[in-house]
Amino acid sequence: MNAIEIRNLTKNFGQKQALSGLNMTVPVGAIYGFIGENGSGKSTTEKILCGLLVPNGGSIRLFGRDYKDADVRAKIGVLIEQPGCFPNYSIWNNMMLQAANLGIQNAKAEIAKVLKLVRMEGAAGNKFKNCSLGMKQRIGIAFALLGNPELLVLDEPINGLDADGMRIMRDVLRDVTRNYGCTVVISSHILGELEKIATHYGIVRGGKMIAEMTAEELNANCRTYIALKTKNTEEAQALLERKFARVEKDASEYIRIYDTVKAEDMVAYLYNELDIAVTEIRTDKVGLEEYYIDLMKEGR
């Protein structure tokens, strides 16, 4: 079963069409990285999923049922933008208010559980206004986890975090899926971090889904290349371009060769042909960020 199935979703804001026939499939148990440029339709899609916006057309099914079904709506936890907390209240008191709003039984035990899950159990007495950005983002996820949801929708939860905050957030999201069975939809512009946790990806542009894939499919699609440096960059690049189909120079002045060839053979070839010495060489692979950028370029 899929946690989310969206078909031909449309949404207009006056004359502007934010979504134009978007399709999306999120399997149960996935961490689904939702990627796109600003204005591509990510937040609009997430807000529609959460009932904050009404679509103009299309269908949405959550866990096999219509997304408007009251029982299925109770399975969703949401963090859109930031948690709605009283700044002068403690984390604990804010959580108690949210639990009361949701009608949660055994609220104290439930709050203690989710605060431990997001690594905030030792900070429950802190006032919300005194929390760091990373702490506030984790509090937002704790809010979203109240009531044992089966689907979490998180809008940019790792943007603006420092390295330690991102590491903690990765651990939290892995725990949520592995130990609590949640499905997570997470949007972010920090693709390097998203690549470390996502099991599935959806790439949206201009209100349409242009690619969906698993992490394994992304890995298979990302090309391996050899990157090298020499003191004769222009000569080396010209020589390599005559022999290999795709050769390019990146922003760091490395020459990239996208072909099946051994590094030692590349070194020998340059030395034997033009007496060019290679000063650095490595084998690498295109990551999510570069794959995404190339995909965006193709549509321009």
C-alpha cells in the first residue's frame, strides 16, 4: 500500500497556476525527499495534503482512502514553516496545550515519549523563546508526533541548522521511520543532507512532477567519473576531448571524464601523448545535488 497517491492535482491562485497536473506516489515507510525550486509547488502540495489549502482538481488518497476522510486525517502530523508555540511558555506546557487540543489521553506519558524521541527530554522546562533554531525545529516535530501519526509532512525542517543540528535531525527522522513506522515527506533545499536519509525522491518543476525514484535508482542514474588536475589544464582537456565522449571542467578546475576508464590508464595516456603530469586524480560519482541541477537544466 502507498501512504500517498496524488493524481492530476491542480491549484490556482487567481491567474497563477501553482500546480498543473501533479502526480505523486509515496510508499508506506518511506522518507520521501520532495525537491524543487522556490515556487515549484512543494509547499502548495504539502498544504493541500494537510488540509490547509483546497485544490482545484485532481485526487488524493492517503493509505488507500480519500484524504478528506476524518479517520485518515487523524493519521497526519504536520510541521509547516514553524511550530505554533507561546514564546513565554515552557516546552512542556506548550506540549500539554497541544495534547489537550488533540484530545490525547495519558498526555504526560505521550509527551515524555516524543520529547525523548526528538532528544529534547532534558530541555522540557526551557521557555520556547530561549530555544535555538535546531531545538525549535525538533519541538515542531515533537508536536507533529503527538497522537502517533502514520504520516509526517515536514516543510524545510533542516534549513538553517548547524552541522550538529542536522545530524540530530537525521537521527530523529530515521528513528521515526524505523522504530515508529511513520512515513515522512520532507522538503529541503539542502540536498546533500537529504541524500543521507531519503529512501525515495520526487522532483517537481513548474507545478508538475518531473521525476520520482528510489535512492537505489538515483544511485544507478548518477554517473561515475574521473576527476583530475594538471598544470596544463587547457592542453589536457583538449586532448581528452578528442578521445572521450564527455569531458568538462568543473568549478574547482578539475577535468572530469565521464567514461569507463581506469585512473592509472588516464595518467599514462596524458603522459605518453603530451608529457602532461597529473597532480591530482580521483574517481567520484555525481550526487543528488548535481543530478538535480542537471535535470533542471534539461527543462530550460
